[in-house]
Amino acid sequence: MTLQASIKRVLNNSAASSLRPYCRGPVGSTALLLASASLFSSTASADTASSGDTLEEVVVSATRRDTSIQDIPYSISAISAATLEDNHVQSLSDLSRSIAGVTFVDQGPASRSNIILRGLNTSASNQTNGNTVAPVSTYIGETPLFLPLQLSDLERVEVLRGPQGTLYGSGSLAGTIRFIPKDPDLTGFHAEINTDVAAVDETNKLNYGATGMVNIPINDVMAFRIAAQTQHYAGFIDENYIVKLGPPSTAIDSPVGIPVSADPKNPIFGPLAFSPKPNANDDEIWHVRGSFLFKPNDQFSVRIAYFHQETNTEGVQADSPNFGGSVDTPPSQNPFYSPSYPVSFPTGGVVFPHNQEYDANNSFVLESHRKTDLESADLTYDLGFASLSSSSSYYTDRGNAVNDGTGLLTLYPTFYGFIPRLVDYETSADKTNGVTQEFRLVSKVGEKFDYVVGLFYQHLMTDSDEYQFVPGQTYYGTMVGDPGYGNDINVISSTETDFKDRAIFGEFTWHMTDKWQITGGIRQFWQSYFLNTSTAFPFCGYACSNEDDALGTTASQGGYKVENHIFKANTSYKITDDLNVYFNFAEGFRRGGSNGIPVSGPFAANPALLVYTPDKTKNFEVGAKGTAAGITYSAALFYIDWDNFQVNATTIASGEGIAVNGPKARSAGVEFEIAGEIIPRFTYDLGYSFSDATVAQNFSVYDYTTSHNLVAIVTGKDGDQLPNSPKQSITLALDFTQNAPLLDGWDLRWHVNSSYRSATLSQLTSANPQAPPPFKIAGFSIWDGSINLADRKGFTASLYIQNMFNALGVTGGSDAGSVGIRGENFFVARPRTAGFNLGYKF
């Protein structure tokens, strides 16, 4: 949609620093776990189970062939469908607590924040949805697409550490996570249904959900499968300061009215009135996936699938425990204040009671609604010497949201001090269309040589609109002689982007002996990116325009083209049938882009910031995998050079979110995973990850102020820790299975798992002494447990508890130093949840 159409639509629409340095939980027991786990230094184990003295082989398709995970010569973890179901791993947050070294800013079940591996992250913990694409690529089946998936009816999840661009068309910096759905089954009819209900601490509401699946073989060569899930997550964040708003008015072109005065005798300049909403952060997520398999013979198969997911969120999974007291600028500091003009600031002089944990202070209930549709077709034909496959997909991802920017505006009384009851009501809408086509030729494993080659094409187009309303702006502006454009629209922004990626990729393996192999890989790619954006400042008008119009319009365009390549070199040697050692070198690549910023007019930014360029990693890894005495293990040492790294930032004059480039960063660490049996039917999985990720060169990135002076907006020093990158993370899982007492034909399974992540910093440390320092995000551990019953006829029942010690796990956010006390918020893990799950498979 063009900016002009956006403006017309809105104008004509009548309806239209230190964070709590503690973490509630059993610190003593966690310390014991850390002490013992550090002896193993391992990451969360792959799906490995044992029975007696026989270990179950884990087979994955990460190398584009079905291969034992122990034979893959780089670091990889896998979690099977059974483990996901048995351990109640339903969301990305649950998954991040199941695999050591996976970091995730938990903004709620519908969170779209980036996944981080091996510490490769430079953006602040409140900027995970910035302009940059994620450093970890995610695949749903064969489609590169990130979604806050509910993890149901999956064959497995594979976590591939390190760049994978020579095997997967969508390149990545730090790794790839693959969510692999189950295929239709030709062998027979079967179905399952599962229901779940749970009580959540800090609220009187319940979680509840249901999943179902039906597999229908049509005949010997065709089958259809449909799976669906719906899940409601109960809110537990109390919004204490929801502002009462008057009815919308066509005269001010705002979807909401002027905030109501709490003082009936002073309706113009009285303080804000509030309507608190307890347990505000409800989440509803549902999806359905239908898939069809046609396999007339062993040589040829066709898989067609359709996936639809909807997420609806109210509120935000973040609290503001430090909010309270008098938080507004005194009237004496307001440039509009005078004894004859009793301007009242956003709270009208109200002194707020202090919030507690799980209390927030948004001015209105935030909302987010998203819909995603994905269609895919995968064709495979066995040529005898190799398998030729085609993967085609098309998806549409669209959403709209309501956000609150009040906290930031209250920091600028010079601009907004004339509004006695200030709120910033922001709406946004976005849409992405994506087309992906990939062809692959995968040879049979030969005695001497084998290979994987492919062609990749991707075209992504986005269209987004953002609107900022300041209710009462026109009304109070008229009082001070500045009615602006005659409406309450402060900012309108419209952006379109177009990205194309074409690549040739492949790997060639030479089996020098039965035990020794050498692999080389390359990805040659051609990329283009174009952005067109327009921003209008109606209240500012001509004074803010570089287009000389009354709406205060500024426009900018930008883009780039690049032709480049990345390499991979790998070798492994089987010392014995049970011990494989390897060395892996792989380069990663992430596309750049353009920032939609004005480069002329009063809100002009530094023209050097218009384009941010691609960044690249060089990953060196040495490791070993094996089995011994009933134990499976893998270990890896890695070192990563990160050149021209991208980091999200904000322009000074317009406050636009942008991406910029720094020079160099590095990450070094160790990963281990170990799994085995303590006694028959009593198994363990233990994982540990250590990564030391730091800036590797001093740097500063500059932008213009409104006075056209250059000021550093992002800086870093050699040795500074990268933000939101915990040095240590640990996972532990224990399972004991027995015949259920008094229940013939039933198995009883006892399960407990724990995860720990060490403390991190919220953002890069600035060399500018006037810039707000990062705050410390305290480390925390979370423990889960369950008791599971299953009979041989398909019935299952489970009692489970998540976050059993009710740890207050803070994963990111913004502190008062960067956004002011009214904007401060911290993303928290969901509190203790105790539930019951009942299922039947037939």
C-alpha cells in the first residue's frame, strides 16, 4: 500500500542500570548441578534412549541423507516426536530449555524473537525483532521460514550448529533449526487425540488445549494426514495502569479518544483515570496441517502440504516491577507551563503505588494478531545413481498489532509537554509473501565419492504500514496555538521491500578409506534487495517535509546487489566403529538491506546509514562422537570469526529502528552432550555449552542530531561481551520407566528435567559516557517434572509441572536508563504451571 493510500485510509476512517540481581528458585541445588555438569561440559542430548545394554541409533536427515547422528561430522542435536510429547515440549521457549546453548528471548508463546546459537548476537535484548534477519535459519519441512510454532505432529527437531549454506539454500551465520513434520503413512489408518488443562501460578485462569491427528491411507500408493492443535495460555501479568479513553472522534482521526480525566471538576487538565486489567496477557494459538503423499513405487514420491496458523495475543509477557512513585517531569520543567496555564503531565501529578513482580504499566492492553499460510510440494525421483528432488513453497505471513510508545514520549516534554494526559497509541500492519524453489541431486553413498548439489531461488516481498496516534494532540495543540494538520496522527510510515536470492550450492565427499573422508562445499549466490519507504508527520506539516507538502512527508529509497560465495571444508576419521573424530570449517553469510530513513529534512539521518551490508562468519570446529560402555557422547570445540557484524540501532532525529554494521566479533567455546543408562530403565541426558562471545575491535557508528552534529549511536570496545549471549548453559533430563503398580499392561514413567543459563548483558557497552549502560540479566534455572502412564492400547495420562520452583526467569527487556521508567519492562518466563494431560492413539 502506498503512503498516500495509507494516509487517505486513516484520515477518512471515522472509527478508525541494574535489574533485579536475583532469580527466585533453588540456588543451592542448581549450584550442585553446575558443579557436576561442568565435569562433562555437554549440551542437551539428542534423542537417544537405551534398553538394557543396547543403544537406540538416532537417524537424522541433516546431511540430506538419512544418517546416524554419530556419523555426522559436526555438532548436531535432535529431539524426536516421542520426546517432544512425553516431556511436554510445546513451544519454542520449551525447546530452548531442552537444548543447551540455544538462547531465546521469551516474549510469550507467540514470540517471534531470534534464536541464538554459539553466542552470535549483537542486538539488545529488546531489539530481537529489528531490521536484521535472524543469525539462525529455521526450516519448516523444506521451507526456510520462522514461526512461533506449537510443536505438534513433528517427526523430530534437528539443531545444526554452525553455518549450513553449502547444504541448505538459505544461508545462516550460526546454524539451522529444522522442524520436520510427520509424513502421511501408507501402511494403515491411525489417529490420536490429546487434551490438556493446567493451573498457572499468579492467576486464577487455566491453560487448556487439544491436539488431534488422523492418518488415512486411500490405497496402497496414496495417503492423507491432517493434524491440528489449539492452545490457550492463561495471562498472569496484571496491567495496573490501563488508561480510560474517550470515544473516537472523526474530527481528530484517531481510533481512540482523548484520555478521560479522573477529576470530574477538571475535565481538561485533570489526571489520568485508570481501569486496571488483571491477568492481561492471554495467548491463543491454533494451527492445522494437511498433507498428501503419493508414492506409486520406491523410485518416485510426491508430498503436498498446506499449513495454516493463527496467533492472537493480548498484553505482553513482561513486567515493570520498579515502576511507581512520581515518574513525570515536574511542571516547572515544562516549557509550556505557567501559573495561568496549569499544564498537567501524563499522570497529572499522580504518585503511583509501586508495582510488584508480574505487574506491568502499559497505557492500554497491547494486541497482536497474525495469520500464516504455507503451501508446499516436494517431489523425489530415484535415478539409481542419485536422487533428484524438487521443493517448492509459497507462503503468506500477515499481521497487525497495537503497541504503546507512551514511555518514550514522556521523555520529551519539550515536544509533548502541552498535553496533560499523554498516551502514544500505535498500530501496525504487515504482510510478507515468500516464494522458494530448490532443486537437489543427492548421490548414493559410494565407495569412493558422493555428492549433494542444488539450485536455490527465493523471492520475498514485504509491505508494512505503521501509524502513531497521540490522542488529544489537536485539542490541546489548538490551546497553545499549534493545531498542526488538524488531527491526532503524529506519524504515518509505509515501507515496501523486495529481496531475491539465487544460489548454486553443494558438497563433494571423497572417501579416502573406509574410515577417512574429506568433504568440500561451496555456495555461490547472487542477491538483490530494494526498499521504498515514505513517512509523513501530519502534526508537523511543511516544517518536517522533504517533499514540500502539508503532511510533512519524507521519502527514501535504497538497496544493494551482491555476488559472493562461501566455502566449507570437512574431514572425519573413524578411529573405531564407536569413535568418530572430525574437523569442520564452514563460512556463514547473512544478507544486508536498506534502512527506511530520511536523508534530508529536519529528521534527516546520516546518509551513510541508508544501507547496511552483509556480514560473514568463519566457523572452525573440532570434535568427537562415540559410544562407550552404554554411553553416547559428543564433544566439540569451536572458534568463530565474525566480520562486518550487523547490529540493530535507533536513529537520533526520527527514532527509526535501523540496522548498522560493526567491524569484528568473535566467539569461542565448547559443547558436550552425553546420554546413557544409570541402571536398567533409568536414563539420563546431560548437556553443557560454554561460549565466550565478544567484540573484537573498537568501533563507533555515527548519526546526525537535529542540529546536524554527528553523535555515536552504537559503540563497542575490543573484549566487550556480546549482549544476550550467556556464557554457560546446562540441561539435564532423568527418566525412569517401570511397570505400573496395580495396573496390568501399563507403564509408569517418571521424568524430571532442568535448564540453566548464566547471566548476560542487555546490550553492547557504549564508549559514550552519556549513553545508558547495559543492565545485567541475571542467570536462572528452571525445573520441570512429570509422571506419565501409558498402556499398550494407546491410552496415555500425565501429571506434569513446569517451572516447579516458580523461578523468575528474566530473558530480556528494556530498563529505565534506555526508555524511561514508564517504558521499562522485562520479559519473564511463565510461572509455575501444573497440569493434566490425557491422550488416546488408535
